[in-house]
Amino acid sequence: MENRFKTRNETKAASSRKEEHSERKREKSGGSSFRLLNPLIAIRRLLDGSLLTNEHVVRNIPLILFMTLLGIIYITNSATAERNRRELLNSTEELKELRYKYISTKSSVMFLSNQSQISKRLKDKGIKENTVPPVKIFTGDRNIQKPRE
């Protein structure tokens, strides 16, 4: 029967082979320019500009600019939509207030235009309500009707 468990040496050898294979692969591809081995080195490369002169970065400048443009458009669109939403809410509230004001003004005008209310206001000024019915005036052959007293 075969031993299905690997010994420590076999496990170490397999992991070292994998690391060698991945290092060879990186060397063939030129290494990853975005891999950060040490954050201080990455910050230094960014500040001194050597990161921007890397072949991978230079080759992808159009893509980076396009993505930046899309980001700016996205931010502008979001801000505009939010501003429009706020304006719509303010307009809706203002419309409600104006509608309430219109209804209350209309009801007060209807109340003040009643005949009884008009006569009360005109009594204070000395104008009395006419109690004599109107007279019909006929021309020609017919006589003028006189009001009844």
C-alpha cells in the first residue's frame, strides 16, 4: 500500500517549485508594476514619478484617462440628479402651500360675497338694502309700470 501522506521535505520541495515557477513567469512578463512589495517603496516610486514612466502605465494611459472621464461624468450626473430631486421636493411643498392658501382665500371670498355679508358691511357706510322690487320699463304703446308701495 502506498503512503498517501507527503513528508515535510516533499511539501517544502513542492512549494519551492511553485515559487520558482511563479518567479520565472513574472520575469518573462516583466513583473507586475502594480505589485506592492513594500508600501514605502511604492510611495517613493509614486512621488518621484518613476511609477508613471513604467511601460505598463504608459501603455494604459488612454484607459486611465477614459476611466477618469467616466468617473467625472458619473459624479456630475449624481450631483445633478440630487439637485433636481431637492428642487422637485421644494416645488411640491410650495405647491401644497399655495393650494391651501388658494382654497382658504376662495372660501373667504365666497363668504364675504354673500348678500347678507355685503349688506352688513354697507350698513356701516350708510347704504341700505333696497326693499322695493325693480320696475319694468316699457317703451312705445305700453305704459310704464309704477312700483307698488
